[in-house]
Amino acid sequence: MTTQPQFDAIVIGAGMSGMYQLLKLRELGLKVRVLEAGTGVGGTWYWNRYPGARFDSESYSYAFSFSKELLDEWDRSEHFAGQPETLRYLNHVADKFDPRKDIQFRARVKSAHFQDAGNRWDVTPGLRTHVTEDGQRNLWLIRGGMSGFGVPCHVRGPCPAV
Ligand SMILES: Cc1cc2nc3c(=O)[nH]c(=O)nc-3n(C[C@H](O)[C@H](O)[C@H](O)COP(=O)(O)OP(=O)(O)OC[C@H]3O[C@@H](n4cnc5c(N)ncnc54)[C@H](O)[C@@H]3O)c2cc1C
């Protein structure tokens, strides 16, 4: 008997990739938890606040395209937007689609191990995936290389295409 919270999918990181994965997995009706080391969403754009930090590709090309309303309502003030504006955009996405309720902040993942015996993933700190009726269990490892965290992890078990 375990008291660990159980989820269908655990996503590591609340940058662009992690937020998108959360929203897509939610659409599939999965119970998802995102573990994020920082205190807010945005990933790269949350961490990199040094003066002059900005895009090197055109701003308009850097946006979620899954919502026409979102695309229509957001405009960039510069061709190569700076970090503050990009972080504002990502927080706007978070305000609009409410990923935060499924994100645990200040939660740095230290390890993720697949347990053959229990047929599940155990993730430190203190979470696990649960086993579905068809025996599938999922751990989504979403992490970008720019934010500087490493995850010592053994990745096994199936992941559904989204
Ligand atoms: C200055 C700068 C300019 C850039 N310009 C462009 C550009 O013009 N065009 C472009 O396409 N890309 C650009 N990038 C790249 C940018 O990093 C990616 O486009 C994108 O933001 C990566 O998103 P991500 O969600 O995959 O990863 P990240 O944004 O890196 O997010 C990963 C998240 O995972 C969290 N995390 C990591 N490890 C752990 C752990 N063990 N436990 C818990 N949480 C963890 C981190 O805290 C972070 O929030 C730029 C990056 C920088 C720094």
C-alpha cells in the first residue's frame, strides 16, 4: 500500500514543451502532474533574465499554434522580442489555459526509476505513475537543454504518441 500520489503521466519542466505536453495530455483525459524546479512557468525565458536576452529568430515564428484565438490576440512589439516580453507571453498562455493547477513548482526531479515489479515509474520527489487497465504507464520527460538541470533517469516503458 502506498501513499504516493499517482498520475497517468508526469512531465518534467514547465517551459514551452512541458506546458504544451500538459495541455495535450489533459485533452486526452489523462491525470497529469508537471514537476518544475523554478517558481514559475517559462523555462528558458523564466531563468535567463540577463540584460539583452532576446530571440535570435523572428518573434512571430515563436508561438503556440494550437489556438487561433491565442494567435490572434497576441502581438509582439519587436521583430526579435526580448526576454521580458517572451516571458509575458508564456504567462499569458498559462493564464488563459490554466496549466498551473497541475504544476508543482519548486519541485526539482532528482530521479525517475521504472519498477519492474510494480510496473510503474517512481519519481523523486515522491510521485509515481499508476498502471492503467491495459498495463500502459507513462512518464513524459520534457526538459530543454538551456535551463541547466540534469535528470539522472532510467527511461523505460511505453509513451503514447500525442
Ligand atoms: C537567450 C536565448 C534565446 C533563445 N532564442 C531562441 C529563438 O530565437 N528561437 C528558438 O526557437 N529558441 C530559442 N531559444 C531556445 C529555447 O530554449 C527553446 O526555444 C525553448 O524555450 C525550450 O523550451 P523547453 O520547454 O523545451 O525547455 P526549457 O525552456 O529549457 O524548460 C525546461 C524546464 O524544465 C525544468 N527542469 C529541468 N530539469 C528539471 C528537473 N530535474 N526537475 C524539475 N524541473 C526541471 C527547468 O526549470 C525549465 O523550466 C533561446 C534560448 C535562450 C536562452
